Amino acid sequence: MKKTFVFLLAMFMAYLNYAQNIEVCNTCPISTLKAAINLANDFDTITVRKGTYKEHDVLINKPLTIVGENYPVIDGELKGEIITITSDNVTVDGLFIINVGTSYTEDYAAIRVRKSKHFIIKNLVLEKLFFGIYIEKSNYGKVFHNKIIGDAVAEYNSGNGIQLWYSNHVDVEHNYVQDVRDGIYLEFADHCLIKNNVSSNNLRYGLHFMFSNDDIYEDNTFENNGAGVAVMFSKKIKMFNNIFRENWGTASYGMLLKEINDAEIIGNTFNENTIGINIEGSNRILYKNNDFINNGWAIKVRGACYTNSFLENNFLYNSFDIAYNSKVNDNVFDKNYWSSYTGYDLNKDGIGDVPYRPVKLFSYVVNRTPETIILLRSLFIDIIDFSEKVSPVFTPDNLLDHNPLTKRVTW
Amino acid sequence: MLKILKYSFFDLMRSRWSYVYFAFYLLLGIVLLFLNHDLSKAVITLMNVIIVLVPLIGTIFGVMYYYNSKEFTELLLAQPLKRSSIFLGQYLGVSLSLSMSLILGLGIPFILYGLFKSSVIWDFSLLLITGTFLTFIFTALAFNIALSNENKIKGFGYAILLWLFLAIIYDGMFLMSLIIFEDYPLDKLSLAGTMLNPIDLSRTLILLKLDISALLGYTGAIFKKFFGTNLGLIISFFTLSLWVILPVTRIVFKSKKKDF
Amino acid sequence: MVNVQNLHKKFNKNVVLGGVDLTINEGGIFAILGPNGSGKTTLIKAILGMVIPNEGDITVLGENIKKSADYRHKIDYLPQIANFPNNLRVKELIKMIKDLRGKTNEDKRLIDLFGLDPFLNKKLGTLSGGTKQKVNIVLTFMFDSPLIILDEPTTGLDPISLLHLKELIAKEKVNGKTIIITSHIMSFVEEVADEIVFLLEGKIYFKGSISELKTKTDQPDFEHAIASILTNNHA
């Protein structure tokens, strides 16, 4: 007990000695962030009082904690990048950063972390931005509780909300990103956690993964993005309990998987997307306990996809459950619930006695002549689908769910 | 006209077939809702039923009613009534009683199920509106067939053929022509093809509600405009109204020239 | 009362009426006769506006019938085959016709006369042919129109009802009405008709009283007179 007290006291003394608190306000002796950083020693805390600070190219090159009080505005006046962090152990908290400059040659960000470790970016509000939070070659950081509201109109002159580039072990949590190009973008970022974010109304992707391995993303909501979520050229990704909603359009997906191996996709909800999941060249993926509700195509499989398993998912009221563009099938469908299953269950064990064939002939026809989509749900189409079901000619004849459930899967 | 309408309506409302029709929908509604507990699935199944069955019943009932009440029509013709009032009255009587059976038969189980608390109410109302439109359209077409064919057997034959054509064969031909001409831009053609068949038109209306996600997957700009905005809904309803008005006009026209 | 001028009617290529001119004066009973297919019913239907002539004019009570349907207020018509909506009750049918044509109190008396009281609450589909014909007669005679047209009124009637029908016709004649009848029952026609028109192949072959017909054909009785017309023409 005594020892603890002494230790705490020592800590407190140390704090007084080494960690000073510098105040910045419009009427203070120190009225700019830049000046405060210049004056500050390592591990100082800079408190920015409410007000507007017209600054850009603010360089944080020592370990500091910068805290905004009641969201002071840092206005970059569209002149370029606003805050750049090049030191380890920097915390930026509670700022309202607006007016990032737009450039066609440089990716100006509201706040950039470059080659640093142990950073914390939290409680920021970003508006009128080009790039939002740009993590570059930096590891072991946290980005959370930020709100990024862009006004992107075209892809070529807009940037991404949160971008991780060659950065590992970064946690991105509880952020709210909308109206930028890609909500959250990861390139060469391994062992990251993307959790509890809401990414909506973005021009291109809500979340975009490239060449990033061993990441987890869970409990996120991706809504009404131009092209949904894209996960490409990555390995061992875990995707749990995310919601993909209302991603409508010609090339729009709840989720696009391209060259993804050994991933786990569990407990996600795909609701009202043109295509729930579009899969290309992805192998050994486990799809389990996902809900596919009211999508145009719940799952569209293109190209070579091997040894994937679709287990215990719910396919509810999709226009098409599964679409294949080849006759070969090496994937397993088992114990899913299909709302369009019409078989019976005589022994009442909850498993239909007749296998379900999730690929319809009509999905082939639509694939070939897209305009025929207008005949969806026509009696004639039902008839040809039925005849294909009885004796498959165009669809893979081993593509069956042998144990279709008669009740929705719950977990 | 209203008097004829009234009597035709009450005559039909008391006929065995109205009860059967009503009971069928009542049963269907109850089975779908209370045995399945899945409102969305119920709406989808109902859509399939309505698209196929309502036109069939409308055509057969219309033709049957016309032929069965031929002598009565003659009695009416000797009364101081305009011909158009007699036939429009009968036509409306048939269409209204069929629509009533449909709306009540499906409506009662859905209300009992607590439809008003559910978000499916719009889908469901759309289904009923479409069903009513189809009833009016196909009864009118049936009256046209019956007015043009004295021979009952022939009339029935044509009526069934008409239904078969519009419900199945048309779509088959439509599909074939889309596939044959797939190298050309087809979105205008496919929309036009839909407008020319009231069953397809109603199907499209329902697709707008149930399958909008899939429809928006297609690239065509006209498609996008049609399905992505209210334009599709407005044009569809307008064309459906035309599909009622045109055959009804022909009923009036044809009945004026016909000998009894 | 009724004036028919140059009436032509074809069904497809079949000439049914080929230029009929006919004037029916007010008052009296007028029978239209002729073999099957001679155009009797077509003529009546043309007068009623149910058949639309290819050519010719028809005026009823001075009004050209092409113009409106209102002249039918002045006609009571008894159709040949009475087939009513099966699900209506007798009472409702009578109410409905009254609803369409206007008020009358005659129906009660006629219902009593033909003993239809027990049937009033029955559906029309369940009635026998004779009973239906009685209902038909009630519907026709319950209004007080100057022109009455009866197409085969005796079909299916039992002797008592037939008697009642004849009484009704006689009474209307006394009231100064014009009555047009078609019938195959020659005795009935001979009994009631003042004047006859004989149609043959779409044309009027004879018009006049029965005694004139007898004189013209030189036959002692009416039936033979008719028969002689037919044999002479088909010989």
C-alpha cells in the first residue's frame, strides 16, 4: 500500500516536471497550433480551446497529445494537407478539421500519420476533405470515434475517408464515414481490426481491401455505397457480423471477393443489394450463418472458385439465390435455409427430404441477355426453371443442397 | 347503368361461384399466413397466384356470365335502356363482384394477421390494386370475345386461348425474340413488350416492389430511368388504365351495332 | 302506331327481311305469322330496336326508333324464352323491372291471378318453365303501355293460365291498346287476332283479316288457309 502510494507520487512529480500542458486559443499568448508544437516538449499535452484556427501543413514531429476542447475548427483553407504526424506516440483528439486542399498529384489528407507507431486518432470530425485520415507505413495505432463527412461527386477528384497503406496492427473502430470515394481503404495492411464502423453513401466502395492479410472486420455497416465492399487479393481475412445494405447498381455488390483465399465469412447480413456477394477466383472460404435477404442475386460465382463451403445460411426472398457461369461446381452447399424451397419434410427432422437446386436456368438466360430480367417471375420462366430443375442441362447437376432446412437458421 | 350494375352485382354476389372464388382466396390467405408465418413469402406466393389466376378467372367468368345472361340481356334490351348502359352495367357488375371476392378474400386474413402493423402493407396494397386492374381488364376482354362470338363453345375457346397466350405463350415468344436480337440494344424493346401485355405489365409493377435490387443490376439507361424512379410506376398504371379503357370502349361500340 | 318502311336485314349473307313495308294501326290485336325462319322474330326485334336494320326506317308512335331508347317506355314486350338471372328471387326481379320502368300497382293483382305468391321468395333458377313464363307474363302486363308485343306467349302455360292470358289480352284490347302477337298455335291466333300479317321468305305475303285470308285462299278454315299458302309456295 505504502509502496504504491510512493510510486504514484513519483509518477505525479514526473508528470509535473516533464509533461506540461500548453493552451492554445485565439486570444492566448499562443494562438496557433504550429506555435504550440514548436514550444512543446516531448510528451506534452496541447489543449486547443474552442475557436477557428486557419492552419495547414501542421507537422507534429514529437510525441505529443493534442486535445481539442468543444471541437475547435482547424481550417486548412483548401491550401493542402492540414496535420502530418511523423513521430511515434502521438495522440490527436477532438478537433474539427475542414477544407483540405485538393490536388491531382498529391494525396492531401486532413490528418496523415507517416512512419510512426503507437498513434491514436480519435474524436475527430472531418469535413470538406480530400483524403481524411491517411495512415502511411505506420504500425500499432488506433483510429476511433471519428466522423468523416465528405462531399465527393466524382471519383477522380475525391479521396478516401480512412486509408491504411503499408500499415500493420491498426485498429479502426467506431468511425462514421460517408460521401467520400472509398470509405475505408486498406492496401498492404496486415493484422488490422476494422470494427463497428458505419460507411455509407460513398462513391465507390464502403470498404476496400487490397493485398492485406490476416485482418478482421466485424460489426460494421456498409450501406448504399456505389459499389459496396471490395475485398481483393488478400488472405485469411475474417469477416464477422457485418451488415451490407442497399448497394444498388450495375456493378454494385454487397461484397466483391476477388482472389481471396482462406477467409471466414460468418454472421453477416446482406440486405437488398443488387448482388449480395460476387465471388471471383476465391478458394477455401467458409460462408456460415449469413443472412441473404431481398438481394437481386444472393451469390454470384464467376470464374474458378474451389472448395468453398456455404453452411447454415439463410437465403430469403432473393430474386436469384445462386448464379454460376460454369457447369463445374466444386463448392459445398449444406444445411442452408432457402425461402424458395418447395420440398417437404415427412420425418419432421427439420431437413427437407428433397435436395434443393439453388441455381435457376433463368439466371443463365439473364447472364447471357440481361434485358430478359424483365421476364422475372413470369409463369413461362417458372415453367422452364422447373424443367431444368427436373433434369439439369445448363446448370451444374451436382450443385445441390442435400439438406435444405425447413426453418430459418438461428444462431 | 347503375341499376343494371346493382342487379348484376347482387346476382353475382349471390352466385355459388363468387363464394367459391371468395373462399379460395380466404383459404389461400389463411394458409399462407397462419401456417407459414412468413409475410414476405406470402406476398411473393400471392403475386404468382394473382398474375396467373386472376386473369383466368376474369376471362372465364366474363364469358360465362355473358352467355348465361343472354336471354336476360334480351329482356333488358326491350326495356327503355340504352344499350351501352346495359352492357357496361353488366360488365361493371361482374368486374366489381370478382374484385370484391379477391379483395375481401385476401384482405380479411391479412387484417386478422395484423397487416396494418407491418411494413408489407404497401406491397400488399399494390398486389390488390394490380389484381383489381387485371380483373377489370380480363373481364372486359372476355366481354369483347363473347360479344363477337355467338357460338358459346367458340367463345370459351377463344377466351382460354387468350389467357394462355397472354399468360405463357407471349412471354415465351418475348424471351425468344430478346435472345435472338441480343446483339442489339434491347431495353426499349423489352419495355415496350411489357406494355403490350397486361399480365406482364402487372408483373412489372410487382417486380418494382419485390425485385428492385435485381432490376437495377441491368445497365440500360432507359431501364434505370423506368425502374429507378417513379416513372415506371406512373407509366405502368397509365398503361393499365388504357388496357381497361380500350376494351370497354369496344364493348360500347360493338354492343351498339350488334343484333340480338 | 307502328310504321315499317322498306326494312332490310341480312345476317351474314342470309337475307332475313327483304324490304318489308308494314303499317299497324292503333287498337286491336295483330298477329304476325309465318313458317320457321320467315323473319317474324327479326321483325319484332327490329321494332324493339334489338336488331339493327341494314336499311329502312321504323317509327313507333311517330318517333323514329334510331334516335333514342325512350320509345320503349311505350312498349311492353314478352320475350320468347324467359331466362332470368338464376340468383335473383322472383320478388326482386319484379322490383327490378319496376325500378327500371317506373311504378305500377298491377303486379299484385297479376301475381294473385297466376297464383305466383308461393314462388315470390324462390330463386328464378329453381322455377319450372311454365312458372317462369307466368313471371314473364306478369312482368309484361304490369305496365300500362299503349303497345304490347307478345312473342310466343302461350309457351309452357297450363290451360287455366292460358285462359287468364286470353282474358288479359282481351281486356287490354278493350282498353284500346295495340297488341302484336306471334304464335304457332293457330287456334289461339284465330281466337284472338283481328288482323294478321303473313311473312314468307322475308316479305309480306298477306295482310288482312282472317276472313279475308280464307276468301283469298279459298279454304274453309284458318289452319287450312295457312297450310295452302305454304304448300302453294313450296310446290
